[in-house]
Amino acid sequence: MITWLNRVVDLIENTLVTGLILTATLVAIAQVIARYVFNNSIYWSEEIILYAFITMSFLTMGMGVRYASHISVEAVYAFVPVRAVRPLQIGATCLGLIFAAVLVWYGAKLVINTSRMGQLSPALRIPVGYIYAVIPVSGAFMALRYLLVLQELIRGRTYTPPHVDIKTS
């Protein structure tokens, strides 16, 4: 069940992040063309780009858990007995799960309170609650990923993130 949900979340995250990068890039290009070619600025472009980058930042937190790319202190495992490594990994995963739950809980409260106030974004005039909704959603995605890692650790296996072949040169 968690593995199937993980694939669905992968698809959603990858699609959203790709779409947001594309949107931010196209809007930035349009803004440059409008400003320097037509001598007229697109007044809402900066807000779209800002919200796209903020949304991407939150969405990629779950990806960081999935691909084990968050900062961790691996050196600790070198100084503890081998028997203590798995409990430490489980403890760290549980702390991450608690953090994700806090994001969901307080993010949802923020969305509800902001929606009740009717606050609108300055340029686009869209409800800010919609923009803040990425906080609990990304927290839920992150919690799902931590549950996947926890499931592997409890089963006695080491969590190995999927291999991503990114050429850097």
C-alpha cells in the first residue's frame, strides 16, 4: 500500500515541480522580453515566480526524504556499536515523521485561518490560503516517505534510495 502511494506521490511531485520550473522560467523570459523589448513590465510576474519557487521548495522536501538527500550525520554511526545503528536510524526517522506531522497540523491551521480572513495576494488577487496549502500537502508527502523508510527499517532492511543517474559533467 505504501509503495503504491509512493509511486503516485512520485508522479505528482515530479509533474508539479517540472510544471512549476517551466512556469517560472517562461514567466521570467516573458517579463524580460516585456521589460526590455516593449518597455512595459508584467506586474504579476514576480509574484508568480516567487510562489512557484516557494511551492517547489516545499514539494521537494518529500523528494529529499525519498532520495536520502537531506542533511544527516553519518559520522555518528561510526562511533556507536553496530547494534545501536538501526535504533538510531529508526529514531531519526521517527523525528522526521513528527516534523512532517507538525507541518501537516500547523500548515492546515494556517490554511484554515488565512482562508477565514479572506486575505488575497497583492498582484494576482488569489486567496493566500491556496498558496499556503502547499505546507500541509508537502508535510503529508514527506510523512508518507518517512513511513516508507520506517517500514524498511522495521523489517530489518536498510533503506536504499532509488538510483538517479544525473550527469554533472
